[in-house]
Amino acid sequence: MNARQRGDRRTALLYVSPALLALGCLTVYPGLWVLWLSLQHRIPIFDVDRFAGLSHYLFLAQDPRFWNAGRVTLVFAAVSVGLELGLGLLTALALRGQRAGRRLALALLLLAWALPAVVTARIFEWLYHPSAGLVNLLLGGRTINWLGDPALALPALILADVWRTMPFVALLCYARLLGIPPELYEAAQVDGAGRTAMFTRITLPLLRRILLIVLLFRTLDALRAFDLMFVLTGGGPAGSTETLTVYAYRSLFQTLQLGFGSAISVVVFALVMLVAWSYLRLLRRQRLGA
Amino acid sequence: MSRQRAGGGRHLADAAILLALAAYAIPFFWQLLSSFKVDADLLHGQLVPARLTLAHYRVVVEQSPVPRALVNSLVVALLTTGLALGFGGLAAYALARLPVPGRSALLLGVIAGTAFPQIATVSPLYLLMRALGLRDTWLALVLADTSFALPLVIWLLAGFIAEIPEELEQAAALDGAGRLQVLRWVVLPLMAPGAASAALLTFLFSWNEFLFAYTFTASEPARTVPVALALFPGVFEVPWGDIAAASILASLPPVVIIVVFQRLLVRGLLAGAIRE
């Protein structure tokens, strides 16, 4: 190693150190600390602070509220991501031929995505108002209590989430569609391919990769989602919209059980990492197969 | 395909799609309209109001914690953006151009970092902020938001820097420019559009962020807009009109970004998605 290389190495370390320091102190260290916390009984207001071992996890294993939250989380993630992917793909296909007013079209589309989730929660709370909300007005003046009925609250929440995140899916699919050379379709047309054949043989295969990427991002976001349900329904009524993140938050900061709440956080953490890891495996297998 | 479909039919289709997208945005426009309605019209479900009022905005601006929260949000989002771009830019340059020890492990860590759930670190960060005496301060939010935004910023900027032809830097180095000079006069101008994309995404994340802001603040002098909106005071009845006005004010920066800086934002979003 000559002097220049040594100098470069030193410069490299110097340049990465502020970011590494920030990530180390504020992400990695708390990420390890939460594992440790989840093994403690820690309730600051009662001065409780002792080692608990795996007892929180053992409790969770037979905690009906935990299993309910897990079920709500999975239903929420599966249904909203499924709807977002379908609607997003349709929107992208519709937008593809747009010539005039593309900028306006994208602004209208991205509006729902760019708003703070808390604003979305407030918007939908008002839309769902039993006597004066737009949804009931459009249904001819009915007085359905969307957010107060345990059977309706989760679908209502999912609808708000789909509204908010479908634009992201649509944008990524739209960008990919614009990248497909028109010559491909012209050649297929010459060969006598119909519209359906062109869609299933050209468009879909070329979209597959971006759809997989979007599927991953959206699944991770849906599993981590918190703001929307916390503000819109607070997990209610009767726990029908209480996700793992909401259960974790309430245990941590409303009943102030820092150890127990951390154990639920760790479960969310593990779930997210498991999804990311299986996706990476899937993607690698696809690339080897291709 | 659609390329060949000529003239009137295309215009009609374009208009239909714009109309459908406008319909999609109705929840927002309904909130906008509600913010100008008088209370009687709001509660009687009047679709088209007889008259409009600025009363809700007056209440929000003069009597609610929202104006203070807007200032807090702006300061936190700007400081977060500056810090994340400064730290992230240096790290990205090193990862793209310099022999960083353990480079591939670091890149993997950066990607994993973008998947990190906030709820996983909120409890230790709360204890950390309390121990450092940072509860209820801007700094707590800036630090937490920055660390959370850094992985994506590093990833985006490293990609943008890698696109810059390295010959330009080598030429400048041959002319006797040092590392920092090359960074300042060659790399920085060329990566400006990429940096702007990353800055917009970071600003938007920080402006919209709720969980950290809700947990680390306890009083109005530090609360950000999403927190103020979530806790919007109502004594006996929910003040729907005031809440509508407050949510429109909270939406202004995101709306400006998608209208004025749309191209940069979309570029950043697309670049962020093509990470493997």
C-alpha cells in the first residue's frame, strides 16, 4: 500500500464516520438495547426494574390480545397490500397513454401519498362521521357508524390506507411502463398478437420485477404502520383494529410497561426482518433461474 | 397501441383520466371545502354550502397550538434535512469512490436500515433522550429523524455519485486539486439534482413523522404539526371545521412539493425503489 492509498483509506474513514456514529448511537445501539429491555420487568412509575428473562415472551405466547393484534396486523397487511397492488397497476396502465396534463395527473395522484398520515386519519375520521360524513351522505343519508362498529372498523381503516399508498405503487409501475420500448409492441402486432397476448406476454413479465420490489416495500410498511390506526381508531372498537405496533405503543407509553412493550416491539422487528430476508432469497432465486 | 390512437379520442381519454384522478383526490378536497364551511352546514351534512367562512382558520391561527407547531415542524424538518444530507453525502461519496474498509457489509447494513421499524427503537430512544435531558426539545427529534433518514439518503446519494463519470474527478486531481476541492467543485455541482431529490424525501419524511414526535415531546413549545393535529383540543364537541383548517395548513408543504418540485421528487422515489 502506497502513501496515496493509505491517505485515501484515512479519508474514507473520516467521511463515513459522522454517519456511522449517528447510526451506531441512534439505530444500532437502541436496536440491541430493545432486546435487553424486552428481558426486563421495567415499570418506572412503580420503581420496578428487575430481570425477567423470557417471561414476557412466554406471556405473549398465551396472550389472546397479542394473537388478536397479530391477526389484525396480518389481515391489514395482506388486504391493503393486495388492493394497492391491483389498483396501482390498473392506474398505471390507465395513465400510460396520457399525453396532455401529465404533470397535473401526477400531482393529483401523489397528493394522497404525500400527506402526513395523521392528516389522512383526520380526513377519514370526518368522511366516516355517522351523521354528517361524506360517505354516509353519498349512501343516501344513512347513519352507519363506520369506525364504531367492530365489523366495519378494520375495512374502513384498510380503505384509508389503500387511498394513501396506492399512488406509490401506481407511480413505480407507471415509470416502468414508460421504459418499455414501443418497438416490442409493434413487433408483436406484426406477428398478429392480440391485446390480451401483448399484456400477458410483454407487459406483465416486464413489470414482474418492479411489482416484486413494490410488494416488498408495501408489505414492510404495512407491518410497521402505526400513525394511521393510532389516530383514526386508536386500535378500537374492542381491539378490532389494534395492530402489533399499536399494542406495543400502548404497553410502552400508556400503561408504561417498558419491558413488556419492548418484547412486542421485538416481535414486530423480527417479523419485518423475516419478510425482508425471505424476499431477498426469492429475488436471488429468480435471478439465478432467469 | 395508444401511441397511434390519434386526435379527439386521445384528448377525451386524457380528460377522463384527469377527471378520475380528481375524483380520487376528493377526500382531500372535501376536507378543504369543510375548512371553509360554517358549523351549521358542517353538521347538517350540507353538500354545497350557502356561504363560506374563514372563521375556522382564524380560530386555528389565533387560539390553537398549531402555529407554534408549524414553526417547530419546519425547524425540525429543515435541520434534519441538512444534517442527513451532510452526513449522508460524505458517507455516500466515500462508499462510491474511496476504499472504505468493510464496504459491502456497510452497504448491506444501509439497506437493512431502510427496513427498520420505528416502533423497535422508540422505547430505548425514549430512555436515551430522557437520560440526555433532551425530552421535549427540537434536538431529540432532529437526532432521531436524522438517524432514521440516513440509510435512504446514503443509498440514494451513493447511486447518484456513481453515475458521475470518474474521469472528471481524475482530471481535476491531475490539475492539483485535493480531495475536498474535488468534492466541492466537481462532485457537488454534478450531484446537486440528486441531492435535491434526497433532500425533498427527507424533508417530507420529517414533516410527516409522528411516532418519535409524539413520544419525545410533552408540551406545546416542542410539538410538531402531526402531534398538534392528533391532540387537537375539543372541549365538549369535536371542532370538525377547526380540525379541517388545521389539517389543510399541515398539508401545505407536501402540496407545494408535489406541485412545484414534482420532477425531483419522482426522480428520488424511483431511484429509491431500484435498490437491491
